[in-house]
Amino acid sequence: MHRSLAIYAGSAFVFLEAATIIFPRWGFPDWTIDLVLYLLILGAFITMIVSWIFDITPQGVQKTKPLDEITETEKPADSKVWKAATYISLVIIMALIVLNIVPMGKTIKAGDIQSLVILPFDNFTGDEQLENMVSGMHSLLIGDIGRIGGLRVLGNTTSNKYKDVRLSAPEIAAELNVDAVLEATVMCLGDSVCMQFRLVSTTGNEEQLWVSDYKEDKSQILNLFNRITRQLAEELIITITPEEERLLAKSRTVNKEALDEFLKANRNDFSREVLYKSLEFLNNAMEKDPEWADLYAGLASVWLSIYQMGLESMEIAGPKIFENLNKALELDPDNAESHGFIAMIAFLIEWDWEKAEMEYLKALAINPSDAGARIIYAQLLCCLQRNDEALIQGQLAIELDPLDPFVQILYGAVLSFTGDFKTALAYGEKVRADDPGNYVANVLIADAAYGCGDYDKAMDAARYLLPAAGVDFKEVEKIYGESGFVAAYEEVLRQLEVLAQKRYVAPIGMASKYMRVDQPDKAMDWLEKGF
């Protein structure tokens, strides 16, 4: 009996420890480890009972004889070693029960952490002029970790809302509905980059899961972020697919001066001065490192913003956009940002729906956490009358970057298109509360409020929109007070028809307004004109 229990306990301990390590990495459910534990405990009792009934002898397994039938020569040697082993075995079995059944503190298992926010990097270099570069590194890492399909990584805009905010990691996580927070500190940023990362779980009490310090040559920053992404997946027990492993295995050494110029470019500010300064930074970087695909994707992005802000015509901006996009994909066919831009152009400019969807799916396969690509893909699905799919993509986008006004407005547009005017109105009002003059937010409010039948709110939004179109709003407001919404918008259309004789008036806007006064034939005339 002594030997049986000792051998069983040692084997059981090894087997359970192996299951605890291997099962999560193979993606087995958590209950499978508990099942192994219960089976091993049951086996211990069975082993104890069987060892009382049977003995292993030189003649084989035989039933244990009563004491009065055992001769002196048949009595086993009374080994103190095996007795001690038996007692140790009992202790091991009890330890298995206590350590694996009684809660002893948190252990991360596969699936425990499914969402993450990467907080803005703390700049501890002592040089405030490096702040833009530190911010650029933060954006790079969000894009890199966003390639892990098994992890929802919140977007840059939402993350940056928590810069210099005095909230604990659990408080931030609770506001954003995420399972973990990644904090980073930049201690040096010269020829070398010195960084510390701290991963905090917030699914229960705050618990540090991982902390690590890195010092790398600045030219290896992209490879460092790839390594951190793989390390993070390992710490969170997230399985990386073969395709994700292929993307993360790519190695790219960048020119240090080109990296500096790239990080200085600000692609989140759409003012004329900043956009043209960003072009200068990116062109300087391209001269120093002409084989880096991200530089061309960045140039395409800035030129597209310049066109969208009306700073250059399509005749000037268009060739620059396509030239840089094509070069980016030539250098790196897996550049998610470039696929996203090609998709948007195919959707909004070329009206090539099939190409647009194919490119959006490529972009999202490379970076599933790209909220911008998802929300515009949702718009495309609305145009294709695939409303259920549009709502799914829109919801995913708002979960990925919930505080981004651009995502909120476009999600509101998806909701409005699918008939949920009340929720769409709430999103528009949420954005306008922070930015009363936001033009696109007021467009959403005007449309959604009209859909809700709330004409007061629709006219309140028009107060911001119609003067920009050249309409005398005071006259419109007077008619609204006297004769109601339809009469007011008939006056809006009368004024705009006059203006259309002198200058360009957007046909889609005219069609929409004619529908509000129940004149579909006029609306169709303007749609045909726009087409």
C-alpha cells in the first residue's frame, strides 16, 4: 500500500501540473483542468482501497491474506522509507485538493483577458519637445498589438482621452469596459529607446500581470514592438494564428532620422499648417529611408486629408494619393492602412462596391482592431442594403474606439440608416455636447431628429448648418414658428434653388431636403443631377 500511494501521488502531481500549463495553451476550457483534478482525487481513493485488498508479489497480483494466515516468511519488510513516502503522498494529495479547489488568488487563464487599453506613454525623458514623438510611438504600438485577433485593443483617440487623467487602472478599465490596462514609460529617446511596460489586470482586484524593461537601438523600434506584442499574447495566454505569427515575424530596421521625422508628423490635426508641415516631415523621412512602406501610407493619408479639407483639388491631390498608396503596397502588401484607403476610395469615389469590400476585408484581416476601417465598412454595407451586417460592424467599431467623435457620428449614421433614429440622435447629441459647432454632428442630429419627428431639434441643428450654405436662417426660423416645419424647409429650398443658379450646391443635400417636404420627384431630379 505504501508504495502504491507514493507512486500514485507523485504521478498525479506531475500530471496535474502538466495539465495546468498545457491545457490553456491548447485552448481547452477551464473546466477540463478541474475535471482532471477530480479524477485524480477519485483515483487516489480507488488506489487506497485496491492496495488494501490486493498485494503485488513475486508471483503476481494476489488478494491480501488475513494476518493470522501470513507466515513469518511472507510478511513484507517493514520499510520506514516507504512509510514516510506514504505520509508524504497523503500530504501531496491534500495539497492538490487545497491548492486547486480553495481560491488562493488569481491565476490568468485563456480567455480571461479579451480586451485592452494601451494608455498614453509617460514621457520621463525630461524633454517636453519629444512629446509628439512619444505620442507617435504610442500610436505605432496600438497598431501593432491591434493585429492580435483574439484581443480587442481600444483605438488611439479613446486612449488619448486618458492622458494625464488622475484615475486608477481599474477606474479607467471600468469606464471603458476592458479587462486590462497596459501602461508604458519612456525613459530615454535618443540613439536608444528605453521603455518600461506594465500590464495590469482589472477583471477583479487590480493585479500586475507583467512588467518588463527594454533598451533598444532606435532603429529596431518596429522589431521591439513586434516582440512586445508576442510577449503580451503569451502572458495573456492568447493563441496567435499562423497568419498573425507571419506578420509579427517580419523584421524591419528603420533609419533613425527617418523615424524621428515620421514620429513628428501629426495626422490627427486637420488644420492647413499642420497638414502641410506633416507632408514636409514625411517627405524628409522618405528621402532618408525610401524603402519604408509606412512613410508612403502616411503621405497618402495626409494628401487625402488635404483634399477632404478643400485645400487642394482632386486633380492635384489625386495623383499623390494613388502614387503613394501603390508604393506603400509595393513595399509591404500587408500594410493595413493602405488597404483601408484603397477601400475608401473605391467606395466613395470610384463606386466600385466589390473592390471596396474586398479591400476592407483585407485591411481588417491584418488589423481587426481598426475602428476607422470597420465603421466605414459599415457605411458600405448600408449602401449595399445589408443592414444586419452593417449594425454588427458598427457595433464592433464603437466598442473599439468608443470616445472617437468620428466613429460615434458614423455609427449614428448607420443607426439612422437602419431606422433607429432615437439612438442615432443620442450619438449626435453626445458629440455636440463636447463640440457644439461640429458640422457633421449637426448633420446627424438634423437627420435623426427629423426621423424621430422632433422638428424643434432638427431646426436647432439647422441653425448651425443652413447659414454655412448661404441660407437666411432668421427668415426660415420665423416661418417655422408661424407655419411649421414643412413650410420652413420649402423656404430653405427656395433660397438654395436661387443660389444653385450662381454656385455649386450639393445635390445629395437638396434631394434630402426635398424628401422632407414630400417632393420625391424633385429629389430624384437632384439625385440624377448629382449622378
